[in-house]
Amino acid sequence: MSILNRGWIYDSITRNQDSGSVSYRWTHGANDSYLGSGIMYFSIPYFLKARVCVCLGSGGGYVPRLMVDCVHELNETQMYGEGKYGEVYVVDATNSVNGEVDWADSDSFLREKFNPRFINSTTEDAFYNFFVKRDIKIDYLHIDADHTYGGVKKDFELYSTIMNENGIISIHDTDKRYWDNFETYDGEPHDICYGPSEFVKEIPIEWEVFSLFDHQDKFEKLSSTGLTLLRRSN
């Protein structure tokens, strides 16, 4: 027996049931039955018992569904305590920057099946007009919106100020070697993204940095575009 339910992965995590594969799943090194770096989007909040997970940007909704799956499991096992529940927020301006969003409609598979809280605005607007106004603190944050150097830097500088103690931030697309040898596995159009890899070179010293890179030159196996984890040093 495996701890992973491959039927559930195929039906609902890496695919949208009958409508085909989840867009941009290849950037996470995932295919029909393999989660790739997606295992981290479940295991990190699971380990943290994260009550608030926030995903900035998501073309295909891959990360949010794993966050929701984790929070559902923590809710079911009452890891937050009796009568307390977790939340998953997705922030996306749906403006076609760095990829088309295919789940914005309320009847999309992602929103009907997983139902994360969707904030349809820029990350900066959501920061000031939603999270700060409601004094929401974040346990797990995934940065995957504006992939320019300036965009990643701004998202980090804003949202890192509202992280809970011991909270973890992940930044997607940080492996420069992948983009140097750019190839899409599902044939989807995608811009080359050097912004995240440039930004992680400048992470402030008070943050611990750990990068998960699995790409190799002339590598025939599916690999991800890189994931970097950050946690404020104690």
C-alpha cells in the first residue's frame, strides 16, 4: 500500500477529471500520476498545521488544490482544535500576465471541487485591501504571480511582513538551469522566467533559504522549474 491515493491524484489533482490535464502542471514536474514538487504544497502546510495558506498566482490551480486537500485533512482530523478550521486563499488578477487562468469561472472544476477563497485582484491590492485590513496572518505562502524580478521582490517584501512565527514561504520557478535549457513537457506556451531565480540571490540574511532543484542538463526525465523555501531565522 502507498500513502498516496493514485486514483485521487489522477482524477482531481493533476487532471481536471474528464477535461484533461491541469495547465502548467509540468512546471511543478508533475504528470498524470506523479505529483512532482506538488508533494511540498501538501506536506509543508500539513507539517505546520497551517490555518492560513495563501497562493499568489496560479494559472492552472495546481497549488491551491493541494493546499485545500491538506487543509481538509487537517480539518477532518481536528489538528486545529475543536471548532477551528483552516482557509486557503488564491490571489490572481486573471490578466493573462505569465499565463492564462482557466479556473476563474465559478463553475470551473477547481472552484466547484475544491472551493478555495478566490481574490480576483493584483497581489498588491489584495495585500492592502484584504489581508492587512482583516489583520490576517499567513502560515504558508506560495509566490507564483508576477514572474519579473521586480514583481517577485514586491510580493516577498509585502507578504513577508504578515507571516506568522515559523511560517514558510515558497517561491516557484527559481531554477536558472531549467530556464537555460527551457522546454515545456505538455506543449503549452510559456515565457522564460528569470525573475524568480534573480530575486532569490538577494534574499535578506535574516531568512533561511533552501532550494529544491531537480533539473539536469540533457535530462530526459520530467523535472520541475525549481522551488525555493524561505523561513525567517530565529
